[in-house]
Amino acid sequence: MRPAGVSRRSYGRDITDEPTLFTSKDSGHLRVVFTGRAPTVEAVVTGEGGKAAIDAVVVLFGQDERTWLSRSSMTRTGRVGKDGKVSIGALREGHYFAAAVAPETMANGVPDRELLAELSKVATRVTVNAGETRTIGLTVWTGALPQADEGAPASTSGSDITASTVRFLPSRFAR
């Protein structure tokens, strides 16, 4: 992960998370930006019954799928405190998704691309600019997805089941 408050640009394009090979022709085209005005997202997290969630992790990740890389500077996590609150600072400016999950939802405490794809469907959108602090409210995602209607005919061949009827969820997300 890149140090907080640092980004790199080459030819006007942000390359902070992109492996980049530089040659002598690139001389003078790299700009490293340091800032003391990095944004912060604060979240108040609730669980069942609207009570403060004390056993949850907030996942903050870029809305652009191209940033869903391991160790991306646009993906951050923060453990919720006993008061149900968390503050994730030293962010890069940008458009993020935010979601609260149970800690065991993430393998090795790191969200993978598959989890981010699922969370992006239910996450709260937040945009942060230099020097801003945004406060958002989140509810812990339980991994519950819409199920087919009870009493609907089941199919063993799958021929009359459509993507809009059933969504499959990796077993580690199921509760």
C-alpha cells in the first residue's frame, strides 16, 4: 500500500496503483504529489435492531473496478470501535463505496475482488475531496441476498431459472 497522502502521475494520468516501467524518454513526466489535506470518512455502524455494531469492519473501496486490486491505495478497512464508530483517514480524493461487514467475511482480513463486487451492489456511495471529512451511516451487511419466491417451481435442469431469479453467493458469504 502506498504511503498516505501520496499519489503519482505520469503524462497527467494517475499511476499510483499501476506497475509502470520508466525509461529515459519519461524524464520530466513524473509528478509525485504529497498532501497534508488527505480526506477522511467516518462511519456510524449499526447492526440488528439498530444497535451500535461492535464486531464489524468497514470496507472502503473505489467505485472504479480497475482499482479493485490487492493492495490498492483506494481500498481501505477499519475496525469498528465499541461505540459503533470508525474513522478511516489519509485517503486519496475520489469516489468510494463503503460497506460494513462481519470480520470473518474477509479471508485474512483483506477484501478480495469477488467480495468487492458483491458489496458494490449494496454499498453506500461517498465522494471525498482534499481536506474533507464525510460522516456516513452504515448497517452491517449479512450477506443475505434475495431468494426465489417460496412455492415457485424448482428446476433441476436450470432451464427455467434466470439470473434475475436466483443469485449464487460463494459459501463463505452465506450465514
